Amino acid sequence: MKEIAKQIEASFAKHGVKVELSEIENRLEQLINRFKVPPEEARRNVINIFLKKHNIPRAEFFTPRETPVVKAVDIKEDGKWVTLRAKVVQLWEANQESIAQVGLLGDESGTIRFTKWAKASALPAVEEGKSYIFKNITTSEWQGQFSVKINKTSEIIPINEDIEVGSTPTEFSGAIVDIQSGSGLIKRCPECNRALVKGACGEHGKVEGIYDLRVKAVMDDGEKVQDILLNREITENLTGITLEKAKEMATEALDQAVVLDVIKQKLVGRYFVVTGAKLDRFILVETIKQDVKPLEENIGKLLATAAPVAQEA
């Protein structure tokens, strides 16, 4: 009990608040010995009493003054306060009202998923491709995957630096079995580069979007599936549809979906080999080429089964 009291005293001292050790011990003694409250619960209760007494916000009290600067690859524990110097690699569509922004951050060591809570609305919105110092963010773990959370006690400091994002090249071969929604001709927010949903940005509302071309696809190698993401340049080279051509097609049909339909016809069911950086569940495709091996194998099987029939004839 004395050790718990000393820890509480030291914690308040770090925040410039003097709490008498004897007063802490008395309150702990009553809770633990008289009311049989478990020591850890008693500790929380005593802290809350003094937080209220000295008008100290809980979030401020439990946030370290100086959090350690870490690399993305070093984040391997849940519930830690850290500072990350990173570039916004990707922004995704936030599908919950409680989330303001979600995407990937990257530094020289690799990438990590981030979530900026809506409660942190006072903090500036981050932009894809720009670098920041993210102070006082928390680590989180879900099913073995680590991420970081930006909350209202965090800080986002823009820096004039293009942080080079490290990654491990990945290769995957298989058939494209699906082209996901959000592919084809899309519009992006001119402020944060986020893809618009029904003409609106999750951060900046209704905006005049900028056209872009991309493909979000699913590949299957017979054993597992892999999400891939093709940017404008790769999409144009692979499909033969330029951004200007896509806009013409959409204008003539009075429907942007016509571009997606053509892309599906060109890609779904065909075999490819892709290479690129593995970021979260996606491979950001850097190269893609048609894979002829499955076709050659199928032809070989057909010839093998046809040969005995020919001999009998």
C-alpha cells in the first residue's frame, strides 16, 4: 500500500501538483482495509479523487509529457504512448462517424495503419503525400496487426520533408477475380486527395473533385486471395484507357460506371503477376504483366487428354 501511495504521489508531482503522501495513504487504507476494495481499483479511485480536487483532466494526466520517438517497425506493443515521424502514404474512406480519417503512415522502416478519431477534430486534417510529426499517439493491436490512434490529446505537426517510405517488395501471381467499387474513373478531394463518395469528402464535405483513374482488384492464386491497388499510370498502361479517354466515355454515356464496366471486361478472369510494396492488406502495384503459365498448363492438359483419343481413332 505504501508503494502504491508513493507512485500516486510521484505521478501528481510530475504534473506540478503536490499531494500529501499521508492523505493518499489514509484514503488507500480505508478503501483496501475497511471496504475490501482490490488494490488496483483503490489506486484508480484515489487518483480520480485528486484529479477532481485539482481540476486535472484525465486525458492530460495519463498522457506522458514526452513520448518516445519510434519507428513504424518498432511498434510491437499494445497501449503505448509514442511519437511517430511519418509520411501519409494513403487515405481511405472512413466508414464510421467516430472516425475522422483512416489510412497508412510510413517512415524509413515501413508502414502502419492509423486512425484519427472524430473527437480529435480540433487537430488539422492530414494530407496524402505529406509528412508530419505525430506526437502523443497510442498503439493498438488487433488480431496480430498493430496500428496507431490519433486522439484529442495528440499533436499533428507538419514538417517540410519528404520522408522516404521503406517497404519490402512482394510478388503475387493469380487471376483477377473481382474489381471492387471505387475503381475506374473517380474524383478526389483537391485538399486531401481522398476519393470522394457521392461528391463529398469525409473531411471537407462537398467539393469540386479532381478526376483520377485507379483499380482496386482482388487476385486469387487458388489458395489465397490478395487485394491489389493500381494507380493511374499502371491502370492506363494495363487497360489502354487514359484518363482523358475515360472522361470522354463517361460523358458520352452520362455515367462514370461505364469505365468500370470496360475495365472489368478487360481484366476479370485473366492471370497476372504483380510486384509492389505490401501495405496493410493491399499490394501497391509497381509492375504487372500477364501470366501465361496457367494458360500453357491448361493447354498441356488438354493436349495430354486429347492424345489417347487421337491414337484410338
